[in-house]
Amino acid sequence: MQFKPSEQVDNLAEQIEKLNSRLLKIEEAAHRTSTHKNYIWGLIKSGKLPAVRIGERVVRVYESDLLKLFSDYKGGEFGKYAN
């Protein structure tokens, strides 16, 4: 697969960001987002949150991927979110 130069830079930037990011346990991710661990598992199973398997039983998520899921709430009658 050939990448365009701009895609290569974006891909490299994303890889560097992940290298600088912490790997979180599912429970830690749930605690940081004030959600239940089943919610985090649901995000992983739906493909919305990438996860890393380490060995047979250990699953972790990158903190940077977790933070990308959330956006600032701007309020309003029906709720508007910043992009």
C-alpha cells in the first residue's frame, strides 16, 4: 500500500502520539471517564475504542484514544458538541 506524503506524516504523528500515551487498564479507563467498565468494553467491542491485547488475557487502551472519544459539551436545548 502506497501512502501519500501527507498521509505518512499524519500516520507518523499518530504513532508518536501513541508512544507518548499511557496504556490504561479497562478499570482505569472507566474511572477516568466516570463510566462503568462495561461501557468501556462496549466501546472496544463496537470498534469505537481501539484496544491492545498483551498476552492472552490482558487488554489495555491508549489514553490518547480514550480522550479522542470525548468532546466539549456546549449546552443548549438539545445539546451541542464542539468539533
